[in-house]
Amino acid sequence: MKGHSVSEVILADTEIESTWMGDPSVVIALVPEGVNRRKKILADLSAETVDTKATGVELPPSEAVVIDVDFEDRKIKSQDWALADLAVTGRQNKALTVDMLTAAMAAAVKIAA
């Protein structure tokens, strides 16, 4: 595996005063290494959390709503899994929406041009 196996991003509609994430709204689990590093946090997720995971990644039992995404079946390359998962997450309307992602992509393309 290349690069980091855990990334944490905090999104909020109010000022962020702490980086502690007690009960996240969304968790994206793409590789076992990241899950292994955060097993305790993942096991404590509440029913309010949506946890999207790549097929084959085992999660510790929790109350979170788990959505299994088969990237390989959809012919999505592993380097594109995170971006593809954001689209799945956006469709859940938890923390991110499709409109938010569309606006972010439009801004990124405009900046790159």
C-alpha cells in the first residue's frame, strides 16, 4: 500500500473548535489497514453514522448503517475509490450532498484551468 491508510476530514457548518470527532456522521473505509488502525472508533459508531466500505473490507460490529460498495465490479480503479465513494456518500445526504460535491468539482476545475 502506498501513502497513508487513514485520512480524517472534518466538515461543519459552524466554526470547528476541536479536531476531536466523537461521533462522525460519515465514515469511509476503503482498505483494511485503515480499519485496523481505527478499530476502537469504528466499533463505537452510533446508528446515526453512515459507514461506506469497499467490498472485502471487514468492519468491527457497530450500530452504524453500513453500505458495501463493490468498486472492482464497477471497474473503478483503486486510486479512484475515494472520489467514487464521495459520490456514494453524497447520495446519502449526510454531511455531504451531491450539490456540494458538484459545486466543489466545478470550483476545482475552474481553479485548475
